[in-house]
Amino acid sequence: MKYRIKFSKYGSIIFIGHLDMMRYFQKAIRRAEIPIAYSTGFSPHQIMSFAAPLGVGLYSNGEYLDIELTQEVSTADMKEALNRTMAEGVEILSVKALPKNAENAMASVAAAGYFIQIRKGHEADLVFGEGFDDFMAQSSIPYEKETKKSRKLLDLKEGIYDYEVKEDGIYLLVNASSSGNIKPGMIMEAYYAYLGRKPSEFDFVVTREETYTKNEDGQFISLDEVGKDI
Amino acid sequence: MRKLALTDEILLKIDKPARYIGGEVNSIMKDRERVDIRFAMCFPDVYEIGMSHLGIQIIYDMLNKFEDVWCERVYSPWMDLDEIMRKEQIPLFALESQDPVKDFDFLGITLQYEMCYTNILQVLDLSGIPFFAKERTWEDAVVIGGGPCVYNPEPVAPFFDLFYIGEGETMYRQLFDLYKTCRKTGKSRKEFLMEAGKLPGIYAPEFYETTYHDDGTIATFYPVIPELPRKIMKEMVRDLSDTYYPEKPVVPFIRVTQDRVVLEIQRGCIRGCRFCQAGQLYRPVRERSLEFLKEYAVKMLKATGHEEISLSSLSSSDFSKLPEFIDYLIEECRKRHVNISLPSLRIDAFSLDVMSKVQDVKKSSLTFAPEAGTQRMRNVINKGLTEEVILNGAKLAFEGGWNKVKLYFMLGLPTETDEDARGIALLANEIAKLYYETVPKEKRNGKVQITASTSFFIPKPFTPFQWAPMCTREQFLDKAHTVKTAVLEQLNKKSIKYNWHEADASVLEGILARGDRKIADVIYMAYKKGCIYDAWGEYYKHDVWMECFEACGLSMDFYTTRERSLDEIFPWDFIDCGVTKEFLKREWQRALREEVTPNCKMACQGCGAARFGTGICYEERS
Ligand code: SF4
């Protein structure tokens, strides 16, 4: 039996990185006494997989992990049991049972929605969002991605599926698949460069609002829409 | 939601921000307005080390069970944050409330090893609490020290208002009640400290004075106020099955050194190895009941979700109910998919059987701690392990499929000769030889891998070796060289790996361990010159320490290489740890005569600890 758990990260827990979040959930699942399946061997591990790693310092309202259980459990009970043992700053938002043929969380990620705000104390002498429409109206948005080994020229525009300039920040819907993942920071860098500026490392507060997969019709649906309550 | 003491920017800049945010599962939040006493419990080293310490977890849990007390945790900020806090003048804060330590009623600092002494000063400095107790006012937290190093508190005495000597479970309630009364009735800080100094186990150092002989040794040590005790008896838990123990230890977000449930099965040790301080300090041995252990094992696993449990004690093989308890644990842990990590057990048929059930034999290694290479030397240190026992254990293990062996030794023991040092290599070679004799070629899983490690022996207070001279740095290194050369002469040298420790830090540890109050100036000066995190090899500045000794006009040899006379008054003699000086003297003389002393289970040696009226001293001997 496969289940998908959706959770949020807010408050001080945003400083806990991806690997530690995995360890955190392993322990939380034991505390909640959820009948999770284990691998065999001398140090058995839980059958668990996360959708998309979230960087340190990012908030989220749409994180996902899949787990496999050895017996059926009511989704509402599991949600309650987990929420009882969460640390401050993590909340279980939904638990869904997945259909047998469901793709695992990581493989099914197609896109993610982000909301980007200016960090307090980092307000520049510009209205955040100013000129963003023009920036997006360009025929392409070149971005040079540097890794330790190589440099790669990307066109960010292909990976930005939607956006909205709001009063208090910018919403972006971007490619988050393993092949074309775009980080919101890359877009902000390109946007600032377009304005002739250079952002500093801590200028933005980023919240991942949701993680999406694609349904058969090619539409984005949130990852937990694949499952159902039981 | 809690407001953090550090800004997001700082937290994103530094390494492992999780060290500073608190909020871990099972950490205790209380309403600051509804408690009378705020206690900051500090382990003066980095979070991952401090969080792994069982004693602190016990005290944290106990103090928070007191309704009028809120105990929070404090650790040394790592170097990166230390620098930022100094530059931006951010006061040191406690993890739970994130409030400045300075505003607390108490700052408790546990002293687990001597090399953390400069970190005490770091904690005081960053907290904004004056370094020296005599400069503090009611505006400052009362600074109280605890842990094994307070059995010789003198080198750090000027930095502390009080020391709690002995096991932490017993005296805090009385101390807090006294504190509350003194505050309510408008007593001065000094009056409070003096009253506290009358409580059992509590030492108020500013009311004690030392005079010295011309040669630097102590002439007299006495309380300047006659009502204070001349001798302070350690505090001790009488019944370990009826006392505080955490049911819900804090679960760190990041991986710490002890990332598991730790269950203390007994306290103390029957063995009486003559180099071992813990073996004397925690006398007599007291076991916890099987019911207690079973109950807590399950409760702690449930409350933490840890995937591993480990048993803690100085010598688990001596725990009388071990087979029964391990059976229970194996069963419980199998159900829960929890690993069992075994403390170093004596290698015999029983322990090998247990190990093969809970570990992957191919990956795990056998650990022996003969501590010395020859039988003569082992007799001197009263380590009962004979070569025959080691070889029998190793043979059984090799037959069971093990092929990795770790051997632990000490170098620089009293009366040690080159032959004793070379004995380490010979013993390692014997074990390797035994492997090739025992395991036929076709069954071998590669070579046998023997790792012999030596640490340098440091004489500690309250051991029979407290009178012994310590080696110089050069002598230590010569000895390591002797072992290394001897290993290379062995037939099986390719199967033996030899590791040894740095010698510089051992010298300082030796000084701090048996130091007197004069050393405090050196510690202060070293801190001022940038020494901190001395326990971390990469930060240890030997040269700076040497300069400071010189500048303070103190000879290092006086504290290390000098042989103490039997009637010398030691800085720690005013503490009564249960074991008498007479007993230790007797043991020192027996050591020099290479005589072994039976352990407490075989025959009582009248060490003095029977005064506590509990434990092994009152058990039937078979
Ligand atoms: S009094 Fe005897 S039995 Fe008790 S700890 Fe001392 S030597 Fe052991």
C-alpha cells in the first residue's frame, strides 16, 4: 500500500536541509507507529521517497513524500497521528492513498509554484515586480548556469509556465522535473540583470506553494490529487 | 511561534544552523512568566557533542519536571557563529526560548573533559557574564559547574560561583528552594552562595583559601568561614531504579554523535583499573532493575522514533542481568526494526553469540582493550585481561567469521619499559598469527585486519596513579616510535595497523587534570589570546598555551612529570568521593609491586564507598 503525504514547512524548520528532513520523517513515522514497510538486511530502512528536495531557507506549503505500508490505514487517522508528533513548523496537510500504478513522487514531479517576496530590510529602491511583464515579454531569457564542472546556457523562458505579479510579490509556475528543474533564484537573477541590477544572496524570501504533476490530459494537478482518502 | 535570536541571514550564512534554532521534538517549552527559576544548562562544546551526553539529558528532564523551573539548553557556538556574535554583539542565548543567558537565574556548565575549559570562558564572554565570580552581582546568572572534572574544580574555581560535586539527581531541589528563599527575603548574592555552600555536595569556591609551601605544593586549604565544611562529600543516587530518567529525550534535527536512545544500565564499575577515574568516582556499582530498563527502553524508543538503542555503562559485561535484558531487547527491537548497538563487551562465547545476532559479522569488528602489552604491565594497572583470555576470545571470534580486530592500549603508564611498549606489537602479532592458524585458507575473507591504537596515559585525581609522574611529550613520542618499530619487525606486520595520538594536547590535559587554582590565570590568558575549542585538534594552539605558562611564571613540569610524595596535599583532597586516600595509596603501592587487586564482586577491598549504604558493597558474593 502506497501513501502520499503532503506537508508544509514554516518557521524555524526551514533551516533543516533535505537529508535531515528525511531523517526527521523516518523518526516521526516511528513515533506515530505507522506500519511502514522496511527493506531487508542488517540495517533495514523504511520504504520512503521524497518528491523534490527543498533548499535550506525556503518555506513551503506543498512538500510531498511517498511511503509504503504493510497494511491499510485510514488516511485521516494517519494524518492525525503524524500531526500529533510534528515539531513546530511542520504540518501534515494531507495524506492520500495512491493507486497501484502511481508513479513515485520523485518521478512524477513536473512543475512547482513559488511565491517570491523581498526580505525585510532588503527593500531596494525599486517596486518589486516593476518591469516583470516586460522581462517576461522577451523572446528568450538566457541564463548561464554554472556548476562546479561546467557552464551551460539555458533559456529560462521555456521553463516558466505561468507567472503573476502581485502586490506583495511575484508568483511563478516553473519546470521542476528532474530534467529541466529551474530554481526561482535563477529567474530572480535574470530579472535583476534585466533591470541592470544584481541581487544579493539574501534578498528574497521564497515559498514553494505547490508541487505539480501532469495528468493524462497534460494539465498540471497537485501531487496529492493523484490519490484518494480511504 | 518562537522568535529566533539569530536573523535568517546569519542562519543561512553559517554551517549547520540547526545547532541554534531549538524547537526539536521533545524539547521543553514553558511560559517564562509562570516559572520562578530559569536554568540554562550548558555543555561547553559544539551542539552535536553536547546533545549526545546522557548526563545532561537526565538533568534537563529532571529540572523540567520541577514545575517552578524551566531548564533550557546552551552549547558553544561553533567558530563561524562565534565570530559573528562577537562582531555584531549578539548575546549568547538558550535554545528553547532564544532568550539571552545573562537573564537566567542559573547557568549550569558541565565539565566532561579538561580540554573544554577555554570554552567555559567563551560561554561566559558571549553571555556577557563577568569571567570572575567575585565580579558578579545579582544581575548575573549564578554559574554552577558539574560533571566529572569538578572532582578537581580548582583550575577553574575562580570562574564559578558554585560547584555541584557528584551525581546530579539529588541536590538541585534543595538548592532551588534555598535560592527562592534568599531572593524573596532580599539576601545578598554572597549570602546565598555561602548558604548554598552548606548544602551537601555543594562547593562555594570563593570562601576557600589555599596557602602554599615554597616548593609550590599546598600547605593548607581551608574555608574562611568556619560554618562551611572542610570536606565536601560527593552526592550520589542510592537507588537507580527509583530516580529521574528521561522518558522523552530531545530528538535533534541533525545527526549528532549519539543519534540513538541511550540506556544507562548501571553506574560505577567493580573492576578498579588503576588508571581509570570513572571507576573510582562512581563507586559503588549500582545496577538498575530489569523492570526499570525494560520500561524505559520501550518508552524512549516510542517517544523519540530513534532507529537505534545503545546500552551505557563502564563495563556492561559485569551487569548481572545482561543476558536476560539483551534477550528482551533483541525481541523488542526486531519488532520495531530498531538496531542494537552494543557497548564494548568482554569478548567471550556469550557476547559473540549476541553480536552475531545484532550486527553484520562481516562488517563489524571485535574490540579488546588490554590497555597494556605485557602481563607485568597489566598487573600494574590492575587490568584483569590476560593474553590467554584475549586469544581465546579472538579464536572464537575468528571461527565465527570475524576478521577485524581493534586493540586499545595506553602508553606512558607508570613503570613502563621498552619491553612493555614492544609487547603491544607482539600481542597484535600473536592475534594475527592465531587468525591464520584458526581459519583455513578457503574460509578466509581476506587478511585479518588488526588495528592497534595507543593513547597517552594521563594521571587523574582520585585514582591510585594520582601520585604518578606523567611522561614528557618527548618520552611519549619515543614510546610511540618504539611500538611502531616493533610492529614493523613482526611477521604479520602487513595485517597490523598502528595508530597513536598527538602528544601535545595530552601534556595540557595532564596539567589541567591535576592543576591547582594558580592554573586559572593561565586558562584566562590563553582564552584572551584566542585559545578555544582546545579539544579539537585543528584549533589547539600548543605554542600559545606554553607562552601563557611562561608568562604566568608556572612550570608545567611541576604539574606533570613531578612525582608526588605520599603525604602531599592535593588540590582535590577537600573532596570526599567515597573512596579513601588510604585505599588509593594502598593501591598505588600494590601497583608498584605489580600486585593485582580482586574486583568488588570477588572480594571487597574496603575502599570506603560502603559508607553510602548501597550497591555492590551490600550484595552477597558467590
Ligand atoms: S567498599 Fe568494597 S565492594 Fe564497595 S565499592 Fe569499595 S571495594 Fe567495592
